Amino acid sequence: MMMNLVNSVLNFVVPPASLLMLAFSWPALSFINTCEWLYNSFFGEDMEDKVVIITGASSGIGEQIAYEYAKKKAHLVLVARRENRLWGISENARALGAKSVLITAADVVKEADCRRFITETVNLYGRVDHLVNTASLGHTFYLEEATDTNVFPILMDINFWGNVYPTYVALPYLRQSRGRIIVNASVESWLPLPTMSLYSAAKAALVNFYETLRFEVDGDVGVTIATHGWIGTEMTGGRFMLEEGAEMQWKEEREVHASGSSVEDFAKLIVSGACRGDPYVKCPSWYDIFLLYRVFTPNVLQWTFRMLLANQELSSSALTYDRG
């Protein structure tokens, strides 16, 4: 009874008190963060001759990240399931300044494949400095529209285990070099957007995994979590098919064309943030305000999405009517 009373009082007092403390401390914290950002921008990590492994490098974010590291004269290891897609990217990377490029076909959801390309990298270069995980799988449909539940584990495999396995195998080498892991997450990991329930759940698991890992490695290995909203060539509304032929509305998100922020700009933010040692890279950063709404006024988000969905349905009905 007493504990229930204490919790009731804390429920009433702690949220507004915390917001007041945050409001008063915000200017000082912003100033400190700005100074830290400036210092790290001038004295960030020099990537020349460093070894960078990039998974999901055959297009989209992975491809553009490869080009950004190439400009910094790093040695690149490009990983994707389809090796033929990597040849042109490797030539572009060399032209942009990469010291060398190793390409390898591998499936990141298979531990044996991950162990193979990590071992190849260490045998060739003797080290791993940055591991960049960009392989991802998205969808834009309601759960009720799914017709083949057999592909549900595929989404979790690529978005979660496809990051965990390379990290698990590379971690001892990253400790040796005091390297860094860079993760391609998404704002959907905490912002619940309609038609993306399974994708959001997988990304939430991914972010929580790396947040915990950050504490476990205790500063020996850096972790940069990159979260994005809608970016060009990454995701789009529409119905997708898995390349393997499963009857489902899915496709690897890095192969889908869309409107939104520039994927090139996001790649630049990721690489520059990783070299500064930033724990987070966000594009766009103003999405963070929705986290406050979710915590303190979740109904506002629900009302907003309902209105957006209602307008979308009206537009769809009008379009159907106009077509006769």
C-alpha cells in the first residue's frame, strides 16, 4: 500500500520536475555539445590506411558510405550477396581515393559467411577499424495484408541478426584496434509509423542491442547509431517482392527508389559522425521532438496518424473515382 502511494506521488511529480530541469539545463548542455562537436570535427579520426568493412554495400546507403570512406583514403571491404553488383562500386571507390578494395559475396544472416569475410579481411590487412552494418529490409503494408508469414523471420534475420553476426565475429579485432561499429537504424525504432509494424519492431530490437553493447564494451569499441527518416532510394510506399520470389510485399530497402532526403547527404553525415566519434547520427534531427510527444502526449501522435491516414484514404478514393 505504501509503495503504491509513493509511486503515485512520483508519477505526478517526476515528469514535470524533469522537464523543468531539462529546460533550465538545455542551454548549457547545447553549448557543451557544440564545443565537443567542434573539437572532434578538427581532431577526428584520420581514416587514411584504416580498414573499413561495409555490409549491404551493393547500392543505396552502403554504396554511398563506401564512396565517403574512399575519399578518406581507407582500405575498403565491400560485402553483399551479389558480387557482380560490387565490381562497379569498387572501381568507383578506387577512383575516389580508396587505397584498396576487397569485394566478397556473403549473406550476413549466416554466421559462417560473416566469419569468412572477417577472417579474409584480417588475413589481408591484419586489422579491422570500422564495421559498417547497412543491410536492411523494409515494408510498407498493414500486417493484415500479409499473405505469407514465412517471410516474417526473414525481416528479423536481415534487420537484426544481419547486424549481430558481423558484430559478434568482428568484435575481438575491433577491440584490438579500438575501432568503431556503425549501425544503419531508423527513426521507426521508436516512432510508430503505420504500415511498418514489423520493420519498426526489428529496428527497435537492433537499437536496444547496440545501446546495451555500448556499455558492455566500456569504451574499447565505439558505437555510432545512425537513424534516418525517409531518404531517397531507401524506402517508398508501394508493394514489393522479395528477390528470392516469396509472395510478399517486400524488397531490400536499399534497392527501392523513393523521394525524401538525399542518401548521399545521409552517408556523409554517417561517415563524418563516425570519424568524430559521435554516438548518434540523425537525419533529420528534428524528428527527436516526436519522442517527447510519444512519452508525454501519445494521443497527439495517434490523432496525427489517424488524420494522415484518413486524408490518404480520401485521396485514394478520389483517384479511383476519377478513373471511372
